[in-house]
Amino acid sequence: MTPRHQEIYEYLRTQIDDGTYRPGDELPPETALMEQWKVSRGPIRQALNNLRAEGLIHTTRGRPARVRRQPQPTQTLASFTPFSQWAITSGRRPSNHTVGVGRVRAGAETADALHLDEDAFVVEVVRLRCLDGTPALLERSRFTVDVGQSLFEFDADAGSITDHLVDRGVRFATMRHVLDAVPADGVDADALQIPQGTPLLRERRTSYDADGRPFEYSDDRYHQVTFSIMNSMTDPG
């Protein structure tokens, strides 16, 4: 069951995103939100703290929270949601353009991630992912041949690679994510329509099956998309 503070946060964030509340507008006072949601002050303040942590609102003692800006698209690492599904649930229109699909040598980085020899072949898919027609992500995915060979017959512009592979019995059991910032190289700049050297958020993702075998290594480069990470405190006892 979704915690109440999360419901309130998502509701207010959606209203900021869709322009119900614009930059400079005040949100309803805490007392009004408490009455609307039939909750105590705690869940309201936690929801507002989440919005403030994203930089969406500014709070001042004794005054209602004020909207600072509208949110950028945000992906969460708490669970994995394929790009197209995530975009739709965020109220955006996703589209794909496949730059290329082919068999390539793994190379050192991919070989290390997938436990292969450097000269082993992998299936590489390079796709441009867009939100509302605007380039947002250049995706470089590499798969072990046994998993990726069906992608030569798949229209990657029309659907989700993840869904396609799941339909063929591939199980995405766990994933490892590594985030860092990189300057856009020439390929990034051309695809994302940005100047070379523009800072990008890079997510390197390794997918594992139920037996712990890695089968996908992806180098995804995002422009103007943020990640949201929610942590919980471990029990010291």
C-alpha cells in the first residue's frame, strides 16, 4: 500500500507538472491540505519536504509553500521501469529511433561487465529515445548473443526491447546501476541535437538473470532528465 505522504507528494507534483500550480504560485496551506487529505501534519510536511528536495518548491516559516519551477522528467532507481512505460505514466509521449542494430566485438568494458572475452561477439542496439518529440536519451545496449539475437527481427522503433525479451522468456532478475556525468561526444551531440561537450547524466546498467548471469550491459546518456532515489534507514540492531 502506498504511504499517504507519497500519495500527497505525487498528487502535488502532478499539479505542478501540469501547470495547475506555476512558478511563483503558492500551494494550499498545510492546514488546508490536512483537511483535504484527512491526515495529520506529518504526512503533509513529508510530502512538502520531498518536493523541496527536488527544488520544486520554496518554504518559509509561517507562509504556504511557493512553487519554484516545474519538474524535469524523473526516473527512479527504486525499481526498474522501461523508458516507454515510465514516460507514459509521467504524462509524456515517448518515441524511439533506432540508430543501428548489429554484431560487434565486446571490447574491454563490455567484456568485463558480461564476463566475456574481449573479442567475443555481442548484439548492440543503439537507440535515440525522445519525450514529446524532444531527444532525451541516447541508449547503447549490448546483449550476449543468446539473449540478443532475436532483436535482429524486432522493430525497436515500435516497442519495448525489455517487453520483447520478457515475452521470449528472458528474466530481468536484478540490475546494477552506476551513475556519473560525462561530456557529450560527437555521437551524443548529433543524436541529442546539443553542442559537443554538454554535460550528460550517464547510467551504466548491467542486467542479470535469476542465476546471477549478466546478459545486458547498457550505456545510457540522458539530457535534462533526473533520477530520484528513495532510501530507508537500516535497523542498527
